[in-house]
Amino acid sequence: MGKPKNEFNHPYVTIWLEGEFLMGKYEDVHINIEIARDIVKERLRVFGTEPRLAIIEIRGSVTYTKEARDYLGSEEACVGAKKLALIATSPISVTVGNFFIKIAKPPVPTKIFRNIESAKKWLLKL
């Protein structure tokens, strides 16, 4: 595996490194199990498995199938994440984020925030 790149653009998500944070943005997408597996596979290919503090922004209408939700909350999909902060900027994205946390129960500490600054403060706490 070569040196990780700083950014990865997938048709459904953009992921990049910003200092010590692995940042991601989903916007107006519906994710099924095939898409979820492809996103994780490509993220690991580009950024490797080194555990990072992750911030994922949910914008617009982001939905997923039950299978995709379960997979994205699994040990396999969370490889490379130390802690996960979800940024939700609308009432709908807050609902989607809270539902994901409660139902999928990711294996890493996960919390929802309204802004990136609060998320970064939480992620940096030991």
C-alpha cells in the first residue's frame, strides 16, 4: 500500500485529511449495502487502517438501507476510526444521525454535533 493521499472523491462521499482528522461529507445520497462496502473499501485503500479521529458531515437528504446502516456501524466498517463525530446541520440530518447511533451502535465512541468546532473539541478529549 502506498503513501496515503490527502483527498478521496467517491460519487457518494468526499473524504480528506485535515491535520489529525479524517473528514467526510455526504450530501443528498441514498446508500445501499454495495455503496457502503465500496466507500469503506476505497477509504481504507486510500487512507489505510491507522486509527484516526473522524468527522462526518451529513448534508441534505442522506438515507441508507438497513443493511448499509448495519454495515456502516460494524467493526469492519469502523476500522481506521478511533472516535466518530457526526455533524448534522438540519433537523432531518440530526434525526438520521441519532437513529444511526442508537440502532447501529458503532464500536467506537460516536456522538452527533451541530458544528465542527464542538466535534473537534470532543474528539480531542481523552
